[in-house]
Amino acid sequence: MDAIELIPGNSLITKTPEEGRHLAIKLSRLIIKITQPDAAIRQQLRPRYAEDAALLIAIGQTVALEFATIAAANNYWRDQS
């Protein structure tokens, strides 16, 4: 497997909360890619979680956790103009 950059650009710093949210989604997707590196299997699994409310909530929780980490790294954007 090729090396995957787990933190794009090696930084959690973003200019805005919106950029932070996009980064959180990207990091969450990378978690899935690392956990299941076979793209064909990931494709096969998508219909299962697309219709399972509990799994969709788990996805949202993963993104929220990543976003909280990014927000903390950005000091909640308080120092940004």
C-alpha cells in the first residue's frame, strides 16, 4: 500500500471554521481508507451504511471528533481576523 498522508500538509491549522470542517471530513475519510485499504470492499460496504441510521450517526460522530481536534488546534479561531 502506498503511504497515505494522514494530516494533509502536516498541519491542522485552517483559516476558517468552514475550512476546518472540510479538513475534518477529509481526515474522517482517511480513517476509513486506512482501516479498509481495498477500494472494492469499501464500495461494496457503502450501500450497507448508507441505509443504516446508526452507522450514519457514527460517521457524523467521527467527523465531529476530528473537527473538535482541529478547532482546538486553531484555538477555536479566536486569534483569526
